[in-house]
Amino acid sequence: MPLKLYRRAKIWHYRGTVAGRRLRGSTGSQSKDIAQRIAAEKEQRQWKGHLDGPASVLTFAQAAMMYRQAQKSDRFLSPIEDYWKNTPIKQITAGAIRSSAIQLYPTAGPATRNRQVIVPTQAIINHAAEHELCPFIRVKRFPVTKTEKTPATWEWVLAFMAATVKPNLAALCCFMYLTGARITQALRVAWSDVDFKARKVFIKGTGKKDPGRWAHMPPELVAAFANIPERDGLVFGITSRSNCRTQWAGAIRRAGIKFLSYHRCRHGFATGLLDKGVSPITVAKRGGWKDARHVFETYGHDVASVDVTDVLTSTKSTQQLRKSNSIS
């Protein structure tokens, strides 16, 4: 039966069965004329979806709501939702998504546009497609030119720590390098997350699907933590990354070392372990990366000498053979 209106308090509501589906809800209006128009539109959309398929009526706002309800990452979603609003999914093309990235971030680089627009927009639409509500979509990424970024080294960290007069800042630098923590994660570490006896510290996750991880504390990190006089609340006593930028730059200047951002400590964690022969899988696990392939492609590089292939024959039997040949 068609939708019928009824009042509840001062607001008009609708109910009825359209195309075999029971519909019921509020029009949100006190005006009967407006309520009738809203109910008629609801009825029309239901018939259109029934006859032409769900993709004909699905809007981006509805797809985004489904995505959020599935507890997917909501990072970067708000600007995208504000941009598309109730645009029908069928009108959103790959080219339109690329254009939206440029309009949303006109001064940003290609990596930012890919990460903050193309990836989440495609994820929202394809999540709806998994429920057979619309076709899947593939969007070409903006080309990114990879540049070699200087990672922090242990020597750099030691010079930084020696140049800063604040033990909490010295410990922060040491912590990020020896655990691979991001600056946002590091600043959230509380003393209740530190287990000196077990020499480990809990690093909170970055999203709903990241439960966090326990990180090992090398002796140097334990000592750096022990030098912090305050033992209450946050370990480093810094509320935001912007609060210590001036101090960070000052310590680097006094040390006479190259300026490196906070993230270069995490970069140094991965690069340093890979250079020591630790597998990308282990590095990813210890540093909180989801994908070992990302670790290898981003942080792996050739540091070995030309005779590195000698290790393939570096066994006891080979050494004995070489020794006997040299004697003879």
C-alpha cells in the first residue's frame, strides 16, 4: 500500500509498504504539505531502486554511513563527505574523484591527494559494491616521485640527546628511534604504559583496527626514561607535536647536525634494522607497520659492498676447503 501520513506530537510521520518493502519513518516536518512531498519522494526512490537496482538511488552519504557503521577507518572522511554529500554514486566517476582531490587539496602534493582523497573515496564506494549496491570502481593514483629521505641514525640520536637540556625531549627522540613509534603515538605514552621490570612499553594504536603493541626497551631507552624526573601522567609531558618544534630545532642546531623531522626517527628504526639484516616481516611487526612489503619498498635500499655474495659460500666446509687449498 502507498505511504500514509500520521502525526506524532507535532511532527508528521509516514508508513506503508512500497515494492514489497515496509517503510516507516519521520518526515521531520510539522507541515503536512511538506511531509506529503517527502513521503512521495521516499516512495518514488523505493520504486526506482526496486526497478532499476540499488545503484540507481544509492548516494555517497549513504555509502559513507555504511562504511562508518562497519567500523572502517574514519581518517580523512569528513572533508570527502562534505564534498560529495548526497551525490548519487552512479554519478561519481574515477575522473571526478581525481578532480575532487585537486579541489579539496589545491596546494598538496600527489601523495597527499592519493592518501587523503582517492584511497578513502574508492574504499567507501567499493565497500558498498561488496554489498552489491553499486559497481566497483578503480581510480588511477596521481604519480608520486619517490625521493631519498635521510633517516636518523643512532649517532644522530646520541648527538641530539647530548645537545638538549630537557631529559624528556632527549627521551622522546630516543624512544621514537628505538621503537619506531610515530610522534602522535609517542606523545600519548603514559607512565602506566611503561613496565621497567619487563623492559617494555605499550604503544597505543592509531585507529580502530590497530590494537597497539608492546615494544621492547633497550638499556639506553630505559636509562633515558629513568632520567625523566616527573613520573606522573604522560611520559614526555608534551601535549602536541607543535609544542616541542622549537625545542626540537634548537637541540639540532646546538648539536650541529642535519635537521631531521620527528618521522625520520621512525624511518631510522626501519632502515637501521634492515641494514643489520633483520627481515622486513620482523621490522613491520616490531614497528607497527601492517604490511612488510611497504617496509621493504619504502625503507629498503642497497647498502652492501660488491662482495656481498661471498656470504652464499661462507660455510664451515668452504672455510676448511679454502684452508686446505692454501696449505697445499
